[in-house]
Amino acid sequence: MNYDVPFFDRLLKRRHLALILRALSLGVDAGKPIEQGLSILAGHYPTWWVRRKLIKAHEQVRHGVSWIDALYRQGLIRATDAE
């Protein structure tokens, strides 16, 4: 179920993290680089505020930042997740 209420949806950030990591893992299983997976997610993720963060994370990865650090810098994962 996609909760499209802006404040309520932000309370479910962990749900978005699970979907993002699952999608990235499917790309890796298919032999695709993480950067390509981030690019696809950034272009098609259904929630606008998460998509905006994914776009910024993808740009950081394109400029040499590791994908884990990029997701952390955008607040999509916590420090414990990044470890």
C-alpha cells in the first residue's frame, strides 16, 4: 500500500529503505552495477521525496562517492545501516 500522505509517509522511511535495498540487490543479482540500479530507481521511484534523494545519491555516486555513503548522506540509511 502506498501511503501518499506526506507527513505519514515520512514516518515509514524504513519501508522505503527496504524497497530500495531490495531493488538494488535484484540489479546486482542480474549482474548490473549499483550505479545503474540507482539511476533506474532515481528515475522511477513512486514517492517524490524519496526519488529526489535517490537522484542526489546517484549524482554523488557518479562523482566517486561510494553508494553506501551517498545513501547515508541523503538520509536514506542510518549510520548503523551504513556499517
